[in-house]
Amino acid sequence: MDDQARARLIRRFGEGVAAWCDDLPALVARLSERWGLTVVDTKPGNTGRTLICEGDDGAKKVLKLTPDHSIAESEAAALRAWDGCSRVAQVLATEIADGAILLEGIDPGTQLSEAADVPWADVGDLLTQIHAVTPPPGFSTLEDRVVFMYDLAERGLRGSVAEAALSMETLDRARLRALALATDGVGNAIVHGDLHPGNVLDGGPGRGAVAIDPRPSVGDPSFDLADWVTLPMRDGGTLEDGFDAIAPHLPGFDAERVHAWCVALSPLFVMRPLERGERTPFVEAMLSFCR
């Protein structure tokens, strides 16, 4: 693990995660022997380590490891609930006591954030598939997810350079909007919770868009659309352009509801850009949503 990856995990989990980082090579060696894996590459992550592997059978596989075993448990539960959904990476094995999930490898596996064009029909089918599955018992609520996201955002914003443009009062106002949407009784779907283009991979001509890395909860499926309908705004378009792109591929699309989620989540779109000193038209548009 390089210093940058280590620093990300310490920022997320605190200094106590350093011991987990130190012990990671031994954990990887043990799991590789158990599951017949050879590590060929690594991927960055904010909650753990993702290793691209080759199995003894020659197949590409992905080993995900996190020091927070509750993350592994909830991710595995969601992926297993979606077992058989072609638009979701499938679980091969788990060892939750080690914070480990073994997944099928997706080829070519390029993130949609790197694609020249958004495959809107695939994205619509992905959303339709995952939201059609009846939630099994034991999932947390979307309210819990919103509370977690805004608590994390508050810790990151306080004292940062972004606070000059995004005040704590603005963040609190958005938090209340999001909580109101999460608790008004609309929706009873498994919500992916982190469904942005970086968490959707290109599965090639026979597979199309495939989701990974859920942070699942149960609630309003419109939550999962905010990252998608705002994409055209990054290239000078409008939110309505995003609506027009996804609506034909998503039965029951509720523009009013999705717009409300975009407003409620708008501060979360701009915190990192503001920390980097970016004041692009997209950032300005999101800041206007916060008011």
C-alpha cells in the first residue's frame, strides 16, 4: 500500500487503521492461498483496498478488503440480494470476519467516468434491475445513509478551504432537505447509495454497464439518480438535459422527485472541487441549488 492510499484510509477511519494497513500483506497472502488467487494489480479506494487477481482457473477476479467489517457485510448483502442481476457484479465468496469479498472480474472493466459517452439505455436498465428487487430484512434505512453522508461531510468541511464558499449553515439546510425526503415514506427499494459513473464498469458488448461498490439502504430509488442527471451540467448542459437523457430508459421516472434530491445533495457534489479551488460553472450551479 502506497503512502497516498494509506493517508486516505487514515483520513476516513483515523490513526487506528494504520495497524490494519501494516497487516494487509499477511491477510492478502492468507486469502490468496485459500481462494487460489494471484494478485496482478491494485485499485485505489477510500474505504479499503481492491486487488485485481487471476484465479487458479485463469479467470479474472476482484478481492475487496476493508478494515470496517460492517461495510463488507452490507455490500455483500446487497450484491447477494441482486444475485442474478446482469447489471451487478456477482459475489463469488466472502469472509466477513476479515472484511473480505471476492467478486467476479468485469472485462474490460473501464469506469463509465472515463467513457466518452454515457450509455443511457444501460444505465436505465441497471437502475430498473436493482430497484425491482424486494429488500430482504436487515438493511439500514435511507435515513441512516443520509445521516452518515452528512456527518462525514460536516467533518470534512469544518475548517477546510471549502468552508469559505459552503457554510455550515448551508450544509445543515441541505441535510434537513435530504432527511425530509428520506423519511417521507416514498419508496421501498434497495438503494445502491453510491451509484456514480466511477462505480459503474463497462462489461463489454455482451454485458454492458455493471454496478459495483454499493452502500445499500432501503428507501426512495430516486436517490440513485442524482449523480446521473447532473452529468450534462458538467459539460455546460442543464439538469433538464439529464432528465431528457435518462427518462426514456427508466419507467416511472419522477422528475420532481429527482430534482428535489439533486437540490438536497448539492453540497456533496462541490466539497471536493471547492477544496481544490475550482469554481467551474458546474460548481456555481450546484452552489445555487444550496441556497
